[in-house]
Amino acid sequence: MTATDAATGTFQGRLAEVYQRQAGVDATGFTTALAALLAPPAQALPVASADDRTVWGPDGSADAVSIRGILERAEADLDQPWPVPLASAAARLHDDGNRDGWESVLYERQRRLSRAAVAAAVHADDPERGRRFLAEVLDGVWLFCEQSSWCWPAHDDAFRERGSVLPVVTAPYLDLGAGEVVSLLAWVDQLIGDRLEARYPGIRSRVRHETRVRIFEPFTQRRDWHWLGLDGDVHNWNPWIHGNVLVAALRLLDDPAEAEERAAIVALALEGIDRYVSVLPEDGAIDEGYAYWWNGACRALEALDVVRHATGGVLDASGITPLRETVAFPHRMHLGGDWYLNLADGQARVSAAQPWHALHRAALVAGDRDAAAHAASHRWAESEFGGSPAAIEHPGFGRLLRGITDPAWIAAAQESSPFPRDVWLPSTEVLVARSHGGTARGLTVAAKGGHNGEHHNHNDVGSFIVASDGVPVVVDAGRPTYTLQTFGPDRYDIWTMQSGWHNVPVIGGQEQPPGAGFAASGVEVSIGDDTGFTAELSGAYPDAAPWRRSVQLDRIAGRVVVSDAWTPVSSERRTEVRLLLAGDVRLDSASVVVTPLEGATPVRISWPAGVEASVVVRELDDPVLSSVWGAKLTRLDLDVTSRDEIAVTVELDQTNAEDAR
């Protein structure tokens, strides 16, 4: 149940219900109760300051492997100039749509400051090194304070509202980038702020001034931010930004005269996160897919974990069903190795350097043994044989600090991913089924219904993917490098967003348009030895006769069968069933053999004799796509214009498996 409280005008969702009950107040008394519950600013964030030498000293508990790597990179930084995001790079966005030229420089500036802060904490007892790295931290913090805007240019409304291709400093825009910078500065203050201020008096007041002008005032005074979700359309920006604002308020509003304001901003951030939690489905699914889970649902889990710490465990949202269920989402989408079922703009293979400690921590709180095991499958604690870092700086400074100071994560033994045999997520109409539970070996198939108005949407209603030994063979390409076009009016001119490059039919020359009204209907799922998915797809097209698709995993026969049956329509344009393939493709008369990436078992895809088949090779010149798929993808087009049904079979090809070896 959600509502707006008449007395306070605040949103009242799942989170408000739980928190108000735990605080013993109603909506009118919550902010006052929160002020009393919140720990003092120096203790409000769940990471010890550099003064705690049991954590940061030479024999401290912080992860030694991580510390060694960070110190090595921080030392190397000292010989290099600081990265400078140039005005011309920001303005370039409006020339050719390029975002990366500015954003990549900013990211490296953030990472360098993160490394310097850890180095300053570790070397706090070393007069020479400690001073060197405190100076490095000062330079980084000051550069951010002097930076005209913390907002990523692609998000700023300066051009739309004021015709400026550069940020307008009197109208700061609060976006993901601004949230990340203020979070970085807050965590730096938590870790090394006392020592930094002692060495360079005045730096803290500058940080707090910039935070007030760029973050707190825009957050509280402007309430039309699209990411608030006031219209019910709540996406991953919501918990990401609100979580960072929350961290900043907890730490940086540290004047006793600001206590009431501090509680009010924290309460407002929690109200925002409540909008996200309240639309999170009961099954915990994310329509943006696995890649966006880390910067959506995971951000919510992390923010609420900070709240639990800051209130001494009084406010605890871990019992809310969708939050418990979303902890399982990553391992439910896991295909094998670094491969995941990708939906929307998600990639099938993203960097393995995710904040696995955040998932592990949330799984332990939720009591989800499988989710904890999946997280721990990425942990290799230090031993006589080596070890991997508990965390690195790339996912963000707060995430780095939490990962390298979490005792349970540092000590976690490596485990195997659970690989559930069958997963059905009714909220997004996504089915995942594999030949055998507990292993990536064999075939895995996924199918989706849904609609074409999902977040980060691709036009892909009725699509399916097939993996061999956990490696996608019938694939979803994912997204290319983000540009201005990606989220503009010409988004669907990008080929990866079009249904013609997904594993769905082209009906009488028609592809699927975008929009929530273009959707699957009549979705049915059966789970057993013959797990299957069926859906009516005609509603995903502007003007199509009935088209029923069935995707079946026959575990006994060891094959996937995709069956389509439809009412033929008179058209001069072709009707085709299309499959997008990754790997080496060899076309025969009524089949193709695909040798997958990474040496997985080849598969044979076959169809009835007499169906004309052709292949279209798509060379990949985009670095995001080629980093996943290599040099090319291949589309298989089956001409079914003269038919009213077809069955396509995907099975392991053991003969060619021997040849491949």
C-alpha cells in the first residue's frame, strides 16, 4: 500500500510503514524521532576513520591485498598530473554526442582521490609519506571544489533551459555524477577529514559550502527532478542519488546547529528511496537487467544498510519482501563465468570488479545462502597461494571502503555459484531454465515477454537467448557506448535497440515499436522435465495477426525448441524469424553450427527443410560491444513468408565439439 500522508504531504510506502513502526511514531513525528536516532556525524557512517589504527595501521584489519594494490597505484599517481575534464570535452557532447571524453577523465580523477585518501590513512603514522598523501588528498578535494559542475554534461539541463553548452554554475544540476562526487567527499571526510583539517585548516568549510550549494539546496528546493519518481516512474537513478545525498547529509551536516536540517534531509532521502522500494516487485526483478542491478537495487540495499548502522539497528528494512528477493536477482540471472542474462541496455558480460561485498553483506542479512555463495564465488582471500583484493576503487569510494573493512567479506571462503535449475520472474515475465541445476554445463535458455516501455528499453518482446556451457550463443547484443543519442529522440535509430536485431520475428516487414502498449499477452510458464514459456506476440507490433511463440527446454532430449505459429497475412514484404548469434557460424542447408566464444560446446540450430536461410554479418566497431562479443555478430534470417508455423531446434553438437577441441 502506498499513499500520501495528509498531515505531512509525504509519500508513505513500504519503507515508511516499517520505519515508523520501528521508531514508534507516525508520519508527523518521524523526522523528530529520526533526529534522536541518528548517530553523531563522526560515527554515522560504517567505516572507521584513519585514527583507528586497529583498522588502518600496519597490522590493521583492512584487507591487505587491497591495500597493497592501492598503495602501489597511489605512489604511481604522485608522478603524474591530475586529470582535468576540459570544457571543450563537455561542449563536444553537443557536437558529436560523445560523452566518454569528459566522463572518463572525471572517473579517473575520482579514483585518484580515492587512492590518495586510503594511502593517507594507511601512512598516517609515517610523517613523510603521511604528509605527501595528505597533500595529494588536499589537491584532489580542492580540484573538485573548483570544478564548475559535478553533473555529467549529458545530464545537465543547461542547454535545454538556457542554451548553454557548458554548465551554468548558478543553477547546479543534481544528477548521478553530482551524487557520486559528494559521496566521495563525504567518505573522504569520514576517513581522513580530521587529519586533513588539522594540516590544512579551512578545507572542511569549503567542502561543506560546495555541498550545500550544489547538493542540499538543489535537493530540498527543487522538487521536480525526474529521478524522484513523483509520477510513479521510478528507475535506478532514484536510490543511487538518494543514497549519496543521504551519506553526505549524515557526515557533512556536522554543525550542532544543523541537526534538525540533517534529520530533515535524511528523512527526505528516505522518502525518495521509499518510492523505489514501493515499486520494486515482490520477486525482486529488475527490468533493466543484471548490469543495472548494481546501480539500482544494490544502491538501495547499501543506502538502507547505512541507515541501519546510523540508527544503531533501530531502523531495519531487511524484512521487506522485495528487498529480500532482489538479493537473489544476480545469481538467478547468472549463465556461467562472467556471463549473465542481459536485458534492455545491460551487457551480457560486465566487469567482474563489482562490489560483491555489498551483495554478500545483504545476503547475510537476508539469510539467503545461495546469494551469499554467488557473491563468495568472486572472493579469493589471501593465503600462501595468493589472493585477490576484497574491493577496488572503480565502483566508488564508499564501496571501496566498505569492501576492504568488512571482516566477513575479507574472511569469506570462495564458493560455487548456485545455478538454480529454473527461475520464473512474473513481474518482468522472464524465464531462465538450464539443463541441470548447480552447474553451467549444458544448455540454458531464457525467454521474456514484457513490453517495450521498460527502463533502458530495447524492443524485444518475445525474445530468447540460449547459452552453451554458460556462454551465450543465441544472444542479445546489449548496448553500444553511451552517447547523447542513447537517451534522445533518435534512440531507436541505434541498431541494438531495434527488434530487427533481437531474436523476435519480423512480421510482414514490421518490426516492434517502442512503448509500453506494445506488449506480450497470454504468457504461460510450465516448469518440469520439459520447462516452457509461451506468449502471444502480436500485441508488440502495430498491425499483426495472432502470433504465438513457445520456447521449450526439453531436458530429456537435451534441446531447446522455439515454435512459432501465426495467422498468415497478405503482404508484399517478408516475414522472418531471426536469431542473433555469437561465435563462429557455419551455414548448412537446413542448419547452422555455431562454435561459441571461450571454447564452449558448439550448438547446431536447425529448421524445417525448404525454409530459405541467410546470414547477415554485423562487424562490431564499438568498443563496448566488441569487448563482449569480439569482432562480429551474425544474424540468421529464416524466410517464413509462405508458412504459418515453424519450429527451430537448438542442441549441443557433440561431433563438432570434438572438432573444436
